[in-house]
Amino acid sequence: MYQVFHADCFDWLRECEPHSIHAVCTDPPYGLQEFTEKEVSKLRVGSGGVWRLPPAIGGSQRDPLPRFTVLDNAQKHELREFFHDWGKLLWPALVPGAQVCVAGHPILQPLVQVALADAGYEIRPAIMRLYFSFRGGDRPKNAEREFPDVCVTPKGAYEPWMLFRKPIAERTVAENLRRWKTGGLRRLSADKPLPDVIPSGRTPDREEGISSHPCLKPQHFMRIVVRALLPLAEGTILDPFMGSGSSIAAAEAVGYESIGVEIDEEFFRLAQSAIPRLAALYAGSAGDELEMNADYDSRPPRDAMQPALVLKEHPPQNASDRQPGKAAPSTGRRRSGVA
């Protein structure tokens, strides 16, 4: 069973019943400017704004990207303040020992961890989602031909899902589990603990056909993570930046109660429609297997498997070859978020 709310999660958390949430799984906004109302409006009309559309590689179009490779001190402060304030508001709603799983970016990971640690949370080992990505690895902008053998950043191949825990209230994890049903993570099976590296793939076409949200995460990965967050399979999971609704769909698929909160009306309605359809996919897939089942097609396109070779054969001509385009924003938020 799940509930979804069209609301600002900061306002919603202020009214949330204390000790009513047993875990959090969320993919929060990444941009200091990108998800403001002004930038969202530009994205939806497809003109201007701080987003860019990277060039296609081997015929495969890359996802829109925000410009946040380098943060100045003011932006870093705003990022830490955002997550610190959010963590403080979330705190009363959580039971002791509740796990909080936050999707991030390698550049942002230490900043987010420091902010939530300062808010009182314990930093736990992060879960790394391994997947084929078109992000990163670009040559210097406007000088691609001059520096054909240079990449500005490593090519992305993983996404950190940071884990935090509200400290347990009892003397031991076992006692906390008995009283609060929290404090640990659910194993894949009796003889298989949850690993901190999970192979993943791109979001399958059948899922993207259900939801056009730009930050839609694959159900295979989401079900593994969501399932793990309730160690005794009891309690309620919250996604305060619901976006596509993929986490809520995953919770529904594994049989958990969940709550989703989304500030953007368009994304909220999209999630309302997508959640039951995403949850109904892959019958029998309940997040207890690392291997993808036979009907789960998440392999990258064949021509995307060797992007370096494709780039070498067809180097970008100049900056004008990069297609200007729109990106779609991620989940809503109270104010400028992270980059």
C-alpha cells in the first residue's frame, strides 16, 4: 500500500507524525540553480537555461546534464545547508535506527555526507550502482580537435547511493530491531548479505515507455535497495523527493508500505500514473536477486559499447555541433538544491 502527496517535503515533514517513518529512499535534486522554478520553466519550453544536451555518441542520444562540474564556496555552503536543514526536519519523523538512502554524484558525495553527519546521522557504507553511462569523458569544450586525447573528467560508470542511519536508541542493534524494527539491512537471503556494489543497467525501454521523467531509475536496482532498507520487512518507507515514483513502485513490488512526496504538479501526476504500472512489471522480481531476470532488458545499445572508438572515428567538429536542447528537471524542492 502506498500514499502520494503533492506537497513541498519541507512543509510536509513539519507536519509528519513523530516516529512514523522506518526508512528513506530518495534521489534528491542535484542543482543549485537547475531546479528553481525559473529554470524548470525554461526546460519545459526548450529554450535557454543552465542545462545542456551533450552530443550523441554512435547514434545514441545522451541525457541532458546540468553544468555543475565545479562548485564555488557559496554553492558548496548552500548545498550543505540544504541537506543539513532537510536532515534536521526529517529527524523527528524517523524511528531510531532508520536507514536513509540518498542517491548522489561522486563530486557531491562528501559534501552531502558532511551535511547529514552534522545533522546527527551516522555515515554508513554507500551502495554503488554500477552502470554504463554516457556521462563524463568529454574533451575540453570548444577545443575538441586541439586536444583529441584529453578528457576533462573520468567517464562515469557508477552512481553512489549514500547510506545514513539515525542512531539506535537501544543498547544493541538486536534490541533496536525488537523494539523499532530497524537498525540493520535486510539480506538478499539467509546466506547472502546485501553487497555494497550492485551491477545495474540503463533504464529499460519498457519502463521509459511508462514514465518520461528524466531521472527514472531502473526497477531492478530500486527493488534491491528499497527491499534492503526494512530489515524485518516491516514499517513505512518515505521518498520525500518522489519525482518519477520509481522508489514507490519498487516498494509496492516488494510488498512494503510507502509514502511519496513531490512538489512539482506535473511530475506528481506523472508518478500517480506510473507507479502502479511500474510495480506490475517483472512478476516475481522482488529485489532479492542481483541477477536481472530474463525479461529485463537493460543492456546498453550495441553501438554504445565502444564510445571511445566511435569518438576517435568521428571526432566532434566544434562547439556548434553540440545540439542545444532541453533537459527535464528532477524532483521538486523547497529551494535551490545540489549540483
